[in-house]
Amino acid sequence: MSEGIGSGGLFIAFEGGEGAGKSTHLRRLTERLERAGIAHLLVREPGGTPAGERIRRIVLDRDLSICPETELLLYLASRAEFVKRVVKPALERGELVLADRYEMSTYAYQGIARGLGLERVRKLNEFATGGLKPDGTVLLALDPDVGRERQRGQADRLESEHADFHRAVARAYTVLAESEPGVVTIASDGPTVEVQERLWLALSERWPDRFPPAG
Ligand code: Z5A
């Protein structure tokens, strides 16, 4: 747990299928944290470092056909950079780190939906992260067909996958939310403002010093 690292760092990962609202709600969360004067770092995966952003372009390139093993290793290569160069140093400085996706994405997409095997993926992920776990994970839960309808613009390689793949990802998240430690599930349907209130309430119940109840 990162709460053991340095002086009071806190690492929260945000997860969910395509269109679940992670980017929207993370943007609103950071605005709210800024208004409350609470320092934080918002990062995304794959990406978050110069090498990671290049890997992101490869792994999401809709014109590339890559095998599941390559896909897994690309996500983990991006994560190794991200953990070592961004997350660990920030936690050692005592910062609040909010990540748009982390290891649960790899378990859901590659381990389960792609069929690479959860235990194998866990071991490789542990190598990539040096065992760094988030202090908590927020799962934004939404019907995958609704999430896909929200999609705008040209679909990337993952978004272009068949609807059945995205349904398998959604089922995987449901299973993982039960088995992984520290997962809070937030229903992400309904008006954005209501989802944001549910999210803030859940965060402030767990970490009131970082997410003030009246914030
Ligand atoms: N991936 C993986 O396979 N393995 C891994 O280890 C990792 C990732 C780390 C990353 O793409 C892809 O890589 C991702 C998983 C895979 N692929 N998929 N599919 P990304 O980072 O570019 O994409 P994403 O994370 O899936 O982002 P997204 O599709 O944009 O989803 P989102 O961030 O959760 O949603 P959003 O952008 O906030 O909202 C989508 C739209 O819905 C937008 O127009 C909003 O205005 C709208 N929205 C949001 N909330 C609402 C509500 N409440 N009502 C109505 N409309 C709403």
C-alpha cells in the first residue's frame, strides 16, 4: 500500500469500461480539489511519461494488428515507466495521485477479456510495478452498451473491438470488484452532476482529509 511510502502519499486508481466517465469525473474532481486547495497529481494510463505516451500511440493505433501478448507487454512497459518515474516519486513526496486506469484495467482487459489468464498477468504486472498497489480503486460501473453509445470521434484499436469484448470487460470488472481489495463501486448512470456527488461522497467517507465532506 502506498500509505506506507514516504510521508502520507495516497494513490487512487479510477477504473471502468469504455465511456464509463472516468475522464469526465476526474476532471471535475481535480477542479474541486483545486478549489479546496488540495494538492494532487492527475495521470493516465497508458501514458503519463514521454515513453508511455509513445507506447500509447502504438497500442491504441487502429491500423496496427498486434497479438494479445504484445498488447499486454506494451501496457506493462508503459506502467513500469509510469510507476518508477511518476507515481513512486510523487507518493514519496506525500502527494495525492489520481490515476485514470491502473492494474485492474490489465486484469479485466488482458487477463480476463483477452483470455491471457489472471494469475499470469498478475505476476507480470507485479514485475512491472515492483508490487505497488493503489490504496483504493474506484470502479465507475456502467452498462457497456450505454458506454459505447457515448463514444464520440474515431474509435481507437481497443474501442473498435466487438461489443461482446466490451461486455466481457464489464463482466470482468464486476468479478474483480468482488475479489480485489479496496474497490469502491460507483453507479455511473444518470446525470453527470449526480454521479460526481456520489463519487465525492464515497471518497470523503474514506479519506475525509483529502476530500473534505463539504468540498
Ligand atoms: N487498456 C487495456 O486494455 N489495458 C490496460 O492495462 C490499460 C488500458 C491501462 C485506453 O484508452 C484503452 O486501453 C482502454 C482500455 C485499454 N480502452 N478501451 N476501450 P483511453 O484511455 O483513451 O480510453 P478510456 O479510458 O476507455 O476512455 P473513454 O472511452 O473516453 O472513457 P471514460 O474516460 O471513462 O469516459 P469519458 O471520456 O469521461 O466520457 C465519455 C463520454 O460520455 C463523453 O462524451 C462524456 O461527456 C460522456 N459522459 C460522461 N458521463 C456522462 C453521464 N453521466 N451522462 C451522459 N454522458 C456522460
